[in-house]
Amino acid sequence: MHDIQPIIDRVREVLTTHELDRPGAYARWIWQNEGASRELGINEYGCADAANILYMIGAFPQNPEERASWVGVLQDFQDSATGLFNEATHHPYHTTAHCIAALELFDARPKYELTELHRYLDRDELYTFLDGLHWKNDPWIASHQGAGIYAALVLAGEASREWQDWYFAWLYGEADPQTGFWRKGHVIPTCQGDSFSGVLDAPTVFPHLAASFHYLFNHEYAHRPLHYPEAAVRTCLDIYENHRWPTLGHAVTFAEVDWVYTLNRAQRQAGTLFMETKTALASVADEYISYLLDLDPTTHENFNDLHTLFGCVCALAELQAALPGYLTSDKPLKLVLDRRPFI
């Protein structure tokens, strides 16, 4: 059993250091990187991730005037001509879905229609788009687009049920029977990581897991069935048992929630490998919490990046739910993905 309240307290302290001049205005970073490429002022991810984190730790704003300020800050990032939200570190479809998902926490929507995405409301255009994503060579980053258009259009109230049926039908038919991930014929080990991990030393299918995570949380939100859930569970277990992502449980990134959520949710649908799953989750929890308690929250790079910090809190929330009684806190964490899709 682990008391994770000290970690949550540190998270709240970091949020305080990133606050700006009005409710809802946050910086993503508070110090510059070596290449001086960081936007140190108000930032889409700083604001959206602060809202996400506060929701999960049970400190979400309740005052109506304060909430209105949060909504206004987020809405003001939107481009009125395209309907998209743009930020330098992510594809616009990711930023758009991320900001709209944060607005949903306030029961709010963007000010303008997502006109740039309306072309994908046509089934042929949607399928052409999905088919053209980089499933083999850059699945992780490509999934930001393939999952982002669903979350953005659905949360903005601009996607019909028929359109959602088309979306999930394509994914169901393209699931890989060997790994349980997307897309069949393209899930091959790669040495390409993500923007946080870079190039890896040994080939791994983990980038395909991280990509599939994004499509999985759309499935979970819509209560849609996975095609090969047991295969996904076995692949997740293999990744951990054979150290196919060496930093798992020893970093502040999204990799932890990618693996934990995919394993836990796939096992729910599979109905098999229950003890194997719980044992692996508990083992990762042991490593991860020890790592988080040992780091310096005032100087750690990714603990002070509100976006990667958000990924960390997501992983803790899913672990707490997956392992009843194993992770304790003053208030139970609430994973934002249990309310709406996209992180």
C-alpha cells in the first residue's frame, strides 16, 4: 500500500508556481530550455492541463465568476476562421481536442465551429484521412490526429452518431490480431520514440501501444468493443516483463498512463489474465511511486512541465482505480478520461 498524498501535495505546489494574472491563466513552463524554444507565458497546454489536474485531484474551481474566467481563457485560444486551436509543440488537431476537452470540464464548448474539420464529416474523406496516417513509421504522433478529430468533433457537438459509427467501424476492421493494437499490417517494432523519448536503443512496439492508447480512450468513452482485447493485454504484459520500454515507471511522461490505461481497460474487455494484469500493475505502481517520491519537485524538468505532469497524474489516477486500496489519498483521484475523451 502507498500513500500518494505527498505526491499530490507537490503537484498542487507546482500548479501554484505556474499561475499567471487571472483565474485559468497558466504557463506550461516557468524556465527556459537550452534551445530557448519554450513559450514561457500563457500557453494552451498550461491552461488546459491545469484544469485537468485540478479536476483529478478534487480541487476544481467552483465559483461561477472564476469558472467563467477559465472558460474565457480557453476559448480565446481558438482561431475564429478555422475553429482550430494552435500551439507550437503539437499538431493543431491535438491542441484543438485538448482545449475542447478542458472546456468540457466546465460544461462549455468552443466559441466557433470547427470548420477546418468539417471535411472529415464525409465518410470517404474520413476514411481517406485515417488510411493516410503514418501508422507504421510514426504511429504515436499520428494518433494525435486520428484520435483528435473524433474527440474534437464529438465534444463540440458537431459529429452525428452515424459518423461515429463510421469511425469505429473503420478502426474495428483495422485492429491487429497479433498485438491488439492499430493498425493491422503496420504494428512492427521501431526505434522511434516520441517527442519526449527520442530515438530508442532497441526496437519495440511501445510506440504502437502509445498510439493505440489514443484510439482506446475514444472507444472507452463511447462504450465501443475492442476487436482483440486479450491480444492487447498480452502485448502490454510482454512490454513490461521484457523491458521493452526501459523508462516505464521511472519518468514523468505520458508513457506510464499509456501502458497502465491500455492494460487495465483491455483486460476489462478481455475478461482473462486478471491476476497477471493486477500483478504487473502493482509492480509498476511500486516502482513509479518510489521514483516520484525521490525526485525534486522544484527542479525536475518534466514535473514542472504542466503537460507531462498531467500525464503523471493521469497514470496515478488509473493505477488507484485499477488497484483498489493500494494507492491512498485524501480524496480519490478522478481520471478525466472517465468523463470525456482525450488527453
